[in-house]
Amino acid sequence: YLQLPADLTKMHLTDNPHPQVTHVPSSQSGCSIASDSGSSSLSDIYQATESEMGDVDLTGLPEAPVDSEDEEEEEDEDIDRTSDPLLGRDVVRECLEKEPADKTDDDIEQLLEFMHQLPAFANMTMSVRRELCSVMIFEVVEQAGAIILEDGQELDSWYVILNGTVEISYPDGKSESLCMGNSFGITPSLEKQYMNGVVRTKVDDCQFVCIAQQDYWRILNHVEKNTHKVEEEGEIVMVKEHRELDRSGTRKGHIVIKATPERLIMHLIEEHSIVDPTYIEDFLLTYRTFLTSPLEVGNKLLEWFAVDSLRDKVTRVVLLWVNNHFNDFEGDPAMTRFLEEFEKNLEDTKMKGHLRLLNIACAAKAKWRQITLQKPSRDSPLFFSLLGGSDRGFGIFVETVEMGSKAAEAGLKRGDQV
């Protein structure tokens, strides 16, 4: 285990490591998360456990030359070049400076990747963002203090700030500053709209994308054709968006973009479209943001396991859960009991292949820990039983632990290998 330095207080931690980044007020900002969850599929359970189940003897293998320092430096330079945000912004600017009619599919994908990080686009569906990227026009105001919109001026566009800061001075004397990712201008309507206040730049080199009123209204008001709403008892419980991943039309389908927590859980055992193949992994990574306890999911899975047609789907969900997020079970006694009950269900239904997968995943993901169990005397009971040994041909495991006993309080669990 890696140890944290004892003198953590001496480490200098800055709140703003990038002073050039402008912070957006919380009332106007959104957030975009791009992460690699490290999740893996069922087939990976086999591969990931082959080397983890035992030590590998490397003696006698010939030594091979490793990469030289020069090669490592070259690789580092390549990584630096590809991860340079300025280079990325240069590519985006090239795409922006093209006329809408000249933008290729690759250009739109580049713009889409950049725009989805901005608060102005946060609550829009993917198809709406893509349509907006195809019609947006790039504008630059080089000098600070330049007036962009006068008070009472008729509006004809929706503006999103890509760089710099603008200030809106309202007739009542109040003012508001908007920065990167914020928007101003028209609402999605064809009615005549007029500016309330004066919009001027606060810094040099302010950059915007503009979308004409006709295009803005058309795209935002025709989004209904790309969404499918699921209603139950007169209330909308799920919204799906239709997406196409290629021009051939072979990879298309619906992806869930909104739903109630109950409906999201139910979708775990429903058929997932070709454009949403990682729904289960995404759910298991994020469910704690909208559920109070993982048992809400676990209890439903045990209930569905009793249905023959759902058994395989439920088992797949549990195996992915154990393999990708074993700490959800290891640190929660209630979830450990859920896993034991699920294991018993696999034994009762004679699903030996899935049971072996579950055991392999648990063994591979388990961590070493030390437990101290004190007895008042040598004759006192242990409150747990062991199974295995050299005469049985496998290791020593904890077979049972009495509920509420000192052994259970100390943290001993069924399945622990001594």
C-alpha cells in the first residue's frame, strides 16, 4: 500500500492552478465530466483474474532490452503535443471559421466535442447540439469597450461566448458580467425580440458563435421528432433520444437522456439499443448520485432473479457490478448479505458457470485485511466455521459466520480466505 506523506500540511495546494481560466459564477455555469471509469466487460473477468489468482514465476526468462531514455523523451513529447489544449483550440477555430455549407462531418464532430463542455449547451440533447454546430457562425470583437448590442435594438441571433468577457448594463443601473460558456440574445421564438440593456466587451479579443433566429427556433422547436417519451399514469417517466452513429443508418437507436430513478433501475434489464451498449456500466458508475442506497438496486435484482426470462440479464448486471465496483459490497454489510443471497440463488438454480464467474471476480477483487478476534477464554466458541485445507485440496475459507456475533462485529465474512 502506498503511504501518504505525514507532512501533508506542508504541501502547497492551489485553488486555481490555471490562472488564465475564468471562473463562471455557479448560477450561470454547467459542468462536463469526461472520465475513464476503468470498467470492464464479462469477458475481462476471465482475463483479469488469470494473473491475479496466483503469483507468476518469472525465473529463467531471458532479459529483454527496455526502451531507452531517448525513446521515452520522444514519447513524452508526442503526448505533450497531442494533449496541448492550444492545439485543440486551433483546430476548433479552423472549423469555426468555415462557412456552414463548407463544414464537413469531421468539422462538426470537432465542434461538438468542444461545445458540449460549455454551460450554454449543457441541457441540450446531442442531436440539437449537432444541428447548432452545423449552422453556427464565428465572430471576433478585437477591442474592449466595443458595443455589441444597443438597448432596444432588435435581436436576430443567439450568442455564446467562447473567449473573453462581456458586460450587460441594464436600464435600472444594474449590470451583469458573462464569460466563456455563457449565452445572451434571443429566445427560441420567431416573434420580434428587443435587447434590454447594452452589451459591451470588457476585454480584448472577445470571441463568439452566433446562431440566426430562424435556425435557433427551427432546431430547438423540432427536437420533439428525435425524442420518445414514456408515460405511466399520465406522467412522463422516461425520455429517449433517437441517435444515428453513422450515415449508413445501420447504427441507430434510442438512448435514455432522462428518467425517474425507478425507471432507470428497470431499464437495467430491458433491451439496450446499439447506440447505448454501456448503459449498465454507466448506471453502476453513477447511481449514487440519485439513489440513497445500493440496496434499492439489489432488492429489485433479487426480485427479478425469480423470473426465468430475466435471470440471465440480472446475473450479467451483478457480475459487472462485482467486477467493476467491488468496494460497493466489501465495505457494506447489507450489500455483502445481498451478494451471499445472490450466490445462494445461483447454487439453487444450478447456474454453475455464472457461480464460478462470481467466485473468480470476488477472489480477484478482494483485498488483504487483518482481523483481531478476542476470546474471553480458550473454551469460548469462535462463532464461525472453516472449510478446506490440505486434505480437501484447496485453501482455508470461512464457511459461516453467526449473525450479530463477535466474529461478525470484528468484520469476518463468509468467503474470506485465511
